[in-house]
Amino acid sequence: MQVIENLSVKEKLYIEKLENGLTVMIIPKKGIRKKYVMWATHYGSIDNKFIVPGEQNITKVPDGVAHFLEHKMFEQENGTNSLDTLTALGVNANAYTTNNYTTYLFEATDNFYPALDELMDYVQKPYFTDENVEKEKGIIAQEIKMYDDYPDWVVYMNAIRSMYKNNPIIIDIAGSVESIYKIDKDILYKCYNTFYNPSNMVMCFCGDFNPKELIEEVKKRLIEKPNQAEIKRIYEQEPEEIVEKRTEQTMEVSMPLFVIGIKDKIPEKKEEVVKKHIAIEILLNMIIGKSSNLYKKLYENELLVSEPFLEYEFGENYAHIAITGTSNNPDKILQEFLEETEKLKKEEINEETFNRIKNMLYGNAVKEFNSVSDISRMFVTDYFNGINSFDYLENYKQIKPEYVKQKLNEVFLEEKTVLSIVKNK
């Protein structure tokens, strides 16, 4: 078992790769009553074309299979639903699908091991029939239609589709009503057997655990499966340029919503990803964060009613900035943002502002280690991006103004910037 310690937050990560290929990560929190576990597979909505280990031909599946599988995994052959079983044990259980992975989780103060029995049972024993798959299509179709009526989701996805042409990130995580009706039990079993192999999965635990004892408990509950070779994922080549500068849609909203998106290149070196992420977060806060001159100006002129949400999103085959907010004049927000960015490019980075924002972001990162759920989600998300979450804490100390200025010039480009608006009919 490998042990990685971070002195900044006085935390240790215990990590072991089992014989069947399953990676187990444990972050012990002595004296804390809550226990949290996530069991995740490296299978998300973008994985629609792949070569199954041992096969030669490409398998292409309908959009939304990863999410459909997540829905179906709780249903058991004996007629019970594992989500109900876990709730009856007094634990808070859930599951969700992202672009990159699917995860099953629960948080418990009592009955941890009975709940772990249930989690490890249902994730390892899928039960799909023609009847239960058909029934689920109607449920998921309703969920898709609900998101189609959700302005925050629509404005975000329109920004994504304005940036990307071929990348499967443009596909809704749940797929479309049309695509899910092409899914059958054979497709679900094929994708389950391909992606739910232990070698493609990670378990992450956070709470008051003895790591060695916990590893043995996990091993006891594992069904024997052979360690398989790597799955070859097929992605279309994505052009560097954006698809369109501006998109607008009308919906029932009290005030226009907007997303400013900036398409970025994926860093070639994994060790560069964390540094770049930190630098971009610093820049976003310097340009339009709550303490920036631009935000004060936009707020005083009633162009922004609240602080915009600032995010740098990335995965193995995509990377972009998303600035989300509400405004009566989104075009003016974009204009002011671009002008402020160009102004910053011509000036030296103000060291006092730089250090203040860097320290604030570092403090926020440290605070995440107070929550067992935040820790688990962070380590799982970063794991699938080839990152150890502790790396962020170490890299904050190394980020210099010169590096931030370099990323400003490389990433914040007007020709890579899009504006998505949803306004009232």
C-alpha cells in the first residue's frame, strides 16, 4: 500500500491497486463520525465509440448509455431496489454520471458495513430485462425533457456546442429521447462488461477507517473478475477553432442568462494540468471575480446583479473556461470582459492582487479537506484526470506572476471566445 502525506492539511492518502486491477483510495479522518464512499467507473457520456479489449472492431453505442446504466444498476432480480435498501439502513445514497465517469456513493454515520454490502452487491450484479429496460426509457425521457426546459442547462450546453464541433462533450449526458429508445439490454450488458471491470474502476473512502482493515473488507466483497486490458476509446478529431461566436435562445426567464466560453487546448503534459488550472482560476478572479475592478463597475452600473460563476473545466479530450451569470445586457458583459483582458495583457501582473487571490484560492482548497464528501469527490474526479488532489496544494506555492501572464496570453483569446444567451420570449 502506497502512502502519500500532505503536511499542509495534515492528511494522508492510502492507495492500493488490487490484483484484479481495482484501485482503492482511503483518506482517514480520525474521530469523524461520517463515512463516505464512492465507487466509480471510468465511463462517461463521451465514451460512445470504443474497442472492447480482445476485439478488433469499433463498437458504437447510442448516446446516453452510461447514464442509462446508472439508472438501471439499482434494480435487483429479487424485485428490490438498492436505493430503497440503502435508505432503510439510514444512509444517504446516490449516483451520478459525468462526461468522464459514473459513480455510486453513500454517506453514513451508522450501518456502514451493511451499506457497503449492498453497494458492492448491486454494482457487481446488474439485472437487465427487455421489460425493465423499456420501462426505464419513459422515466429517462421525462428527465431529458425536464433538462430541455431548464434555462441554466440550455445556456451552458449552447455554449459547449458553440465551442466544439466533433467532441462528444456536445452530447447531453442523458442522451436524447431519440437515442435512448435505441438502447436495449444487450447494449447495456456489453457496456457494463466492458467498462465495469475492476481495472477500469476506483473506490474512494473517507472517514475514520483503518486502511489495512478496510482493504480486507473490500476484498471480501469483491466478485472474482479477470483483470482486462485497456479499453481503446475513439474520439473524433476536434478542430482548434470554435463553431460560432454567439448563440441566442428564448425561454421563460426573468432576466437573461449568459455563458462566456473560451475554448482551450488540452495540456500535453499531465504535470502541467494542475499549474494551468490554478493560473486560470487566478486570472478569472483577477479579471471578473468579486473583488475585481471590472465586477465592481458592472455591479454599480447594474449590468451584473451577482457574482458570476467562474470555472475551468477539463477532461482527457477537452478543456474550456465557462463564465456563467445573469445580466440585462450580456453582449456588454462580453465586451467589457474582452477589454479588461486585453488591458491586463498590456500591464504587469499586480503582485499584491496576485498574492491576495492566490492565497484566497489556496484557503478555499484547504477548506475542502474539512468535508468527507468534498474530499472523496475531489480525489475521484482528479484520479480520472490523472491527478493526485494533493498536487493542487503543492502547486499553489510554485505559481508565479510570470507563469500566470503566460497563460493569460495563451488561453484568453478573443477568437476562441463564445457567448451563449438565453433571454425571455
